[in-house]
Amino acid sequence: MKLNEALQIHLPSVDREIVNIVKHDPDVSRSSVVAEAITSLIVSGGKRLRPLMVIVGSRFGPSPDKKKIWRLAAAAEFIHAASLIHDDMLDDSPLRRGRPATHTQTGIYPAVHIGSYMSARVVELIAEYSADRKRYAFDLSSVATSKLCLGEYQQLKHAYDYDLTLEQYLEKSRNKTSLLMAACLRIGAQAAGADEAVAGKLYEFGDKLGLSFQIRDDLLDFTGTKEQLGKPAGSDLHSGQVTLPVLFALEDAELAPRIRRIGPSTPQSEVEGVIAAIKSSGSLERAEAYSVRLLEEARQIAAGLESFEAQRDLFTLLDYFGCRSR
Ligand code: FPP
Ligand code: MG
């Protein structure tokens, strides 16, 4: 069963709400490159994890205002989609969701503007909900979005940095992935008038879930196929990303010098040899165990929300995240 079905959320309605952002944009004509590129990215699929999280969060509040919640859910996907447009250019990835990435279709300059426009447009959309002096809505368009950019910058700054610490890796991963997910759950709850303590617990839950998700995504670089990843396995390692399995492998005195030698011009065959060595070093299992521990911690937070019917949605998210990645 698909995640949205398990959560009883009608995905086409979420998509309609997202497309509506473009359709009703007074500043962008529907036939423009901007509108066409955004619509094409949105209709190309995706699991809509972040909108689903906003909606799940809203089930913890007494007064879910459907229109407001769905608008926020759509805004969350808009931020995510904008970040993917920029990410694919930074990673030089020609494909997204198995289809040509936005910059492959439009060229680099328009794609930069499209991504920037989308993230700025979200601020405008969300400002509507701040008219009632509720600051929470800004968390999505400001705090979560700036953390996303910060995380990406930290990743760039630490490329080929084999002295990266576990704390730095975790901070970068939280900024890049989990804080937006955490914010989605919390904003849904706050918009539905949930108790602040409950909204805070959902934030913590989303943070742990997101971090576990990022670690699993990092593991995929070692275990995924080219078809699954849309890029050759080991691309993260080759492009200098020191992920959790790499950090663990660096503790191995024999393996460390081989990893440290990897740079932008290392031949693919050498990288493949290091990948094989990392795979048989037990580092993948350690990273997997780390990610499972985070899921367990998230499960404990969910267990404390037993007075809510929506508790079962958190368990559904946990089961889903337990076996899947980005
Ligand atoms: C995917 O990472 C990318 C992110 C989670 C965030 C990217 C953020 C930016 C590029 C900052 C710009 C943000 C805005 C809002 C314009 P990945 O490359 O590890 O995953 P992938 O395999 O899905 O590409
Ligand atoms: Mg990428």
C-alpha cells in the first residue's frame, strides 16, 4: 500500500493544490517557462512526503482549517521542489525522478531563477497566514528554508574533508533534510491549534525520522543500482561527500588512507575498489544500526502521544521510513 493510502490522504488533491500555486500566480503567465517548468516537475511524481507530514501534523490539533492546512502542505512541497532544482545543478545530475531535471530542460540560468523564484514565492504565500500574527507559518518559509540552504553550503564546504566530525555530519544532515520534515509536522499541528508541547514533540519526532532518512539515503550510494539512483553508485563518495558509512570506515586504520586519497580526479576504478572495501568493513551495518536507533527514538516519542488517534499515522510513517529512502 502506498504511504498516502495508508494515511488516507488523497494525493491528487495535494497535487492540485500545488499546481494551483502556479496557476493562480498573478505575476507568472501559465505559458511561461517558469510556470511550465514548475508544473512539469510537480507532475513528474514524487511521494509528497512533506505535504503528507503537514497533514498528519494537523491531525493533532482540535481545529484543522482544511484550506489553510492544504495550502501549507503545498508550500512545503514547493520549497522541497525548489531545493531539488538547485540541488540537481550543484550535483550535476541530469535526471530527477527518472526524467530530465529542470536545468536539463531549460538550461542553467533559467533553472537558477526558477528555483529561486519558487522559494521566494513561498514566503509570499505564507505571509497570508502571518497576518493573524501567528509566527509559526514563518518557520517553514524562513527557518526551515534557510537551514536547507545552510546544510547545502556545509556540504559544499566539507567536500573531501576527511576530518569531518560526526557532529558536523549530523548538523549538516539535519539542516539539509530533517529540519524541514520536522517543521512540516509542527506547522500542521500549530495551524490546527494543537497544544505547543504536542507540536514540539512532533518536531522532535520529525527531526529523528528525517535524520534516519538521510542516513539511509547516504547508504544507498553504496547499495543502490545506477537505475535506482539515477547516477552511478559511489557518486557521493567520488564527489567528496563524507557520509556516515565513510566516517565509520575512516576509523579503520588500513582503509582510511585509501579513502583519504579520493579526490575529484580519482579514476572511477579506484573509487569502486574503495567502495567494495567500505562495504566489507562493517561500516554500512554500523550506519544502518545508527539509523535504526533514531527510528526507535522517534517511535518512543510517538508512543507518548497515545491520547491522539493520529498516533497511528506516526507509526505508519515510521514503518514507511524503516524500509525506504528518498
Ligand atoms: C537533496 O540532496 C537535496 C536537499 C535535501 C537540499 C538541497 C538544498 C539546496 C540546494 C539549497 C537551495 C534551496 C532552496 C530552497 C532554493 P541529495 O543530493 O543528497 O539527494 P538526491 O539524491 O535526491 O539528489
Ligand atoms: Mg542531489
